[in-house]
Amino acid sequence: MESSTGGGDLALLVTPRLSPRILEFCRHHQLCAVDLNGCAYLRAGGLLIDRRAHPDRDFRFELEPRNVFVGKSARIARTLLTDRERAWVQSELVNRAKASAGLVSRIVKHLTHQGFLEKTGSREFRLREPLALLDAWAASDDLARRVTTARFSAFGDNPLELAGKLKTLATGHSLSIAFTQWIAGWLRHPYTEPVVVSAYVANLPPDDALEAAGFRPVSDAGKVWLHVPDDEGVFLETRTVKDLPLVSDAQIYLDLLKTGLRGPDQAAALRNWEGFCRP
């Protein structure tokens, strides 16, 4: 293909499927690319074709995961982002993510193919672009689809006291709990005041126990939000701050991004903090 500047030929990338990440790279560097789904970016003297994939086509490698950020697959990305500079081996991910060796292997290969991971030894690998992986996760994440949320009014305004009551309540009923969103971001890297106390719980405590603790269900707003996740991987990578279990930094960031009440501001401050996604 002739160069748009008349200075020679341009390389053409032909692949079964152009991921959004690779396509954006091609656009940025003015590289030509096409895939088997009909997606095309062609740029040459006086010509520009920038076409999306055909809506009825979705060609992928047989073993390529369809979405690495849902269900048990998301556990692997979550674990990798607990330490953005660490070198990993697959057996560590299997143990920490509580996922099968086969799933971990497929996700690692996919993330390496997409440029998020790089090999550092015969068996070791590390994140090449941790924040790019986080951005890809954020782009596909939908909190409302992966949790069932119950909202409650409560007496008192001290977020730590409310969180303490929730932890006591969950512990008393043998329920896993991990705090997220505003209170978790505030405890990790204070930037905005936590106007809502929210947490993941394996299941909601009994109604009478909630009422006895001062938590009354409401249909909107509320000072306390309890999220029941569709996958309990959110409880695998936690840390304790002020005697409260918090979800991972990456999970806090994702949960804050698409909320109101200055959630995106707290998310940005957390992401820009030097301790973000570090042990």
C-alpha cells in the first residue's frame, strides 16, 4: 500500500480480531489494519477508511476469553493489580484468585497478547502497563450488572461508627464483608468526605438484625449501601485499615468511577496517589 505522503509503502496489519486497544494504537500511529470481522483502518494518499466491525460478526480465537473482567476471570486482573510492580508465576495466581490453572493460563496468555503483561523470565511475568489494564477493565465494568444493592437509612453521621456497626453485624452472622467506594477511598487516600458507607457482603443480614442495628431499608439515597456481588472474588484481595476490611485499590477505583457524590473525584485522587495498587 502506498504511503499517504508518497514516501513508500505502508505496512498492513491483518488479524482475526482487532481489539479496541490495538485499533487505537494503529490510529494513533497511522498504521493500516483490518480484521476478519470487517473492522478496517486504512490510510493512504487521499484515502481514509475507518470502519467498525460488522455487528453480526464476532470472530475470536477458540480459546480467547470473551471478557476477562467478569466472574472468576476478573479475579486474575484484580490479583495482578494488588502489586503493579511484582513479578508473578501462574501458580501464585491460581492460589490467590482461587481459579483453575486452565483459566489462569488462558487469561495470562490473553493479557500478554494484548500487551498488558510481559515475560520477565522462563516462568515469570509482570504487568507491563498496569493503568492501561485498569482502564480496559473500567471501560467494560458495569457495577449495576454485577451486584445487587440494598440501601438503608441509619442513625448517626460518623462513617467509621456506621462501618463498625456493619462489620459487627456481618461478623455476628458469619458473613464476609469488605468496604468499598467512598469510605474505602477515604481510608486509603483521603480526598473527599465519605457521605455514604458502602460495602460488599456475601449475603444481606436478616431483616430483624438490620433493624435492630438501626439500618432501615429505603428505595433511594440512604447512608448505607450493601452490595451483594455475583462473584465473591471481591473478598479475596483485601487489606485492613482502622480495623475495617477494604477491597483492593483497583476495585475501589472501579466502584467509585461511575457514581455521583464526587465519587469520580475520589477515584482520580486515589489513582494519582503513589501508593495506588501497591502493597
